[in-house]
Amino acid sequence: MTGPSSPPVAEGTPRHHGLGPGAAVVLVFCSSAAVLVVEIVALRLLAPYLGLTLETSTLVIGIALTAIALGSWLGGRIADQVDPRRLLGPSLGMSGAVVALIPAVLRTAAEWAPAVLLLVASLTILVPAALLSAVTPIVTKLRLTSLAETGTVVGRLSGVGTAGAIAGTVLTGFVLVSRFPVSAILIGLGILLVAGSALVSWRTRGRRGTPALALVLVAGGLGSTVAPGGCDTETRYHCARIVADPDRGSGRTLVLDGLRHSYVDIDDPTFLKFAYVRAMASVVDAAFPGDRPLAAYHLGGGGLTFPRYLAATRPGSHSLVSEIDSGVVGITRDLLGPGVEAAGIEVRVEDGRLGLRRLDAGSRDLVVGDAFGGVSVPWHLTTAEALSDIRRVLDEDGLYVANLIDHGGLAFARAEVATIGETFPHVALAGRPSGTGSGPAAALAGGNLVVLASDRPVDLEAAQEALDARQTGWQIVAGDDLTAWTGDARLLTDDHAPVDQLLQPYRPRSGR
């Protein structure tokens, strides 16, 4: 059924309404691309407040798909009731205004009304994505000239929309996020959408757009500049800040997405503030007594705290670091200066699993696992296959030491320790006692845990003495106690590693 303002069209009679086939393709392509830009950038906006987790990604993707379905359905239905020419401009303009407001609205809600953040996030994604998704059925309605070509028009525009979604995904992931702050991306997209609204309204109806939308857009841009943000730098993966230690003039904390990831003392690399780093140092010093230089490989770089510790305490050591986030590497180099390379620390911007493959067998004395996405170890670094590769690059006396984070029932930690136990003959676990439960392992509290593994026995008594000397308050669990603790925990493999699901849902904002 055509709307009351759309006169009947004779079969085969062309119907333009100021919208030619080229303009139709551009509108569908660009609106579909814009939906994916909003979806991907929204993930980065929410990460500092909800974490960069599978649950967050699933939430945003689910909202975006809901918006696409809702917009396509309602857009088509309304286009059958109302002259489609009256819908195109407002759909683009309103979506542009909302998109420009997203940074200000989300950040303000996160700071001042966190209880409703999920609701606000859902609406700020749902509304513009639905409006943009309505463009395709509206344009389709305008381009249909006869029943004979329905399949051709619908199929062509559907394909164009899919191509636009692909282009938006690739453009955002490979270009926009690496070059612009997320606020600038959304404000820029909002400007383009409002400009497109004015152009479409002029072409189809002889109007110049809606001044009110432009005012909202300007307000959104200004609001985004003053709304709470908390980022010094937006990297490809994180909202990053460097926080000075008020109690130690040379101390700096690297904060990624609201979580403390590294503490660096610029003047004293041997000062280790975080308990888990002191625990790792204790284990390594017990496994390799003295000041023997080590060839070390680090999965995850952060502030390079531990590589700098090895360089300071074991002169001549060489540390190769795989850090996936080039932005974090840049921040760390700015913080520490050119002395990093002189200290025998080489940093490569790469995924740790790929970095492992490039290492020769038996080439490392030490492998350190300290890579995190939010508070979760990236799943592909936890599996039996990854651990087999770690074992391959270690020499016969080598040591693998890794930082884990888990809470509550510690289901992930148990699964990871069990998986490590299937790969290495000698495994131990260090953690903070909870003061409850029975047996050494049952009494370990959640939070940071440090696991150590090797093909040869490690002097655990010396390691415990080192932990006590550093006043960590941690204890080491091994042998039958550790086996009883892991119990029937599932093994993690490349085929099945549900790390995000195993982690306790509650994740404190205090960080690492």
C-alpha cells in the first residue's frame, strides 16, 4: 500500500522523487557502514566502565543486531504508510544528532549514574542504529517502479547494505580507531549524517534540513569535550592514563580501561609495588640464584616493570617483549625514554601467540605471562597448545611464570593450573591466603595468583623464603595439595577455552 501522499504509479513507470539509482546506492551503503562504526566505537567507549570482555562485546553486538532488525522492520512498515520522501532526511539527521551525543551521554552516565549505564548504553546504540537501518527499506520503497523488478531492486540494495557494513567494519578497525579518538570519530560521523540529511532533504523535497538537529549536534560535540572521560590516550585497544604516585615522586601507574596494569618507578627499577610482581620476582630469583643473566620472553609488556627489574638485577639479561597494543608501547617509551633498548629490552608490537611461534626451540631461560584484556588473560594464551609452544621455547632448565586473575570459586584459575599441569611435570601456585577453608590451596584468596611451571624441580622452600622477605604475605601450594585443589577442572584447548565464562562475573574496579 502506498501512502496518501504517494499517487499510484503505473506499471513500468519510473519514479524518481529526486533519488536516482546512484544516490540510492550511496545512501544504503553509507547508512549501513555507519551502523557498524557506531557498534565498534561503542565497545571502546564502554570498555573503561564495563571492561573489554566477551560479555561486553556480546551485549553491544546483540543491541546492534536488535536495532538493525527493528529499524528494517519499522522503516519498511512506515514507508508503506507515509511518503518515503518525508522520512529519509529526518532519519539521517536524528541519527546524526544522537551519534554525536553518545560520548557525552555515556561518559556522564558512567560517572554520575552507573546504575543505569547499561540502559543508557543500550538506548544510545539502539536509537541511531535503528534509524540508520530504516534507510534501506525507505530507499527500496522509493526505487521500486514495478513488481517485475522487485527482486532486482531489493537484492541489489541488500547486497549494497552488506558491502557497506563490511566497509564500516574494516574502516573503523584498521583506520579510524588507530588515528582518531573515539569522541572525534562519533562527532565526525554525526556531522556527516546531519550534512547528508540536509542534502537528501533538499534533493527529495527542496528543503535545507533541520536547524534544530545542527544545534543538537553542536551541543553533543561540546558536551563530549567537557564530559568525564578519563583518558590521556586512546590506543587501539584501551583508554590509557598515566597516574603519578603522590607518595613516591618517581612512581607512575599505567591505567588501562580503568584498571591498574603496571607500576613503574622511573628512577628505581628494583622497586616493585604490586604484590604479584614481587611474587614473580621471588619465584624467578629462587629458580635462578645469583645475578646470572637470563634470556627472557614476555607475553605482554605494559609498563615493562619486570623486564626492567631483570635488567637491573641481572646485568646482561635480554628481554624480548610481545605487546599487541602499539599505543601502550608508545606511552611506555615516552615514560621511560630511550634507555629501554640500552637495558637489553626489545619490544615487538605483535600478538603473543604469534610471537611465540617465531622463537627457536630451547632459546629462553624464562617465559613470563602477563598479558591481559581487561582482567582476563587472552584465551588463546591459556590453552594446552599455547603452553606446549611455551615449553618448546624454554631450555631444559627453563621456567614459565604467569600472572592469573580470578575471584570467587576460581574456576578459571583451576582450569589453567590443571592445563599447565598437563604440559609441565613440575607446577606450583602462589597466592594470598584467604584465612578460610581447609588445606593450603583451599585457603587461597581470589585476585592475583602466580603460577610457576618447569621441566625441573624448583626450590619452593627458597621461593617461599623470598616471598616472605618481600613481605607479600603469599604462600606457595604444590604437589598433592595443588592436585586436590584443581580437582576435575576442565582442560583448556584451542578448540574449547571458555575463559570469560569461567571467570567470576564480579570484577572489582580496583584493578590489578
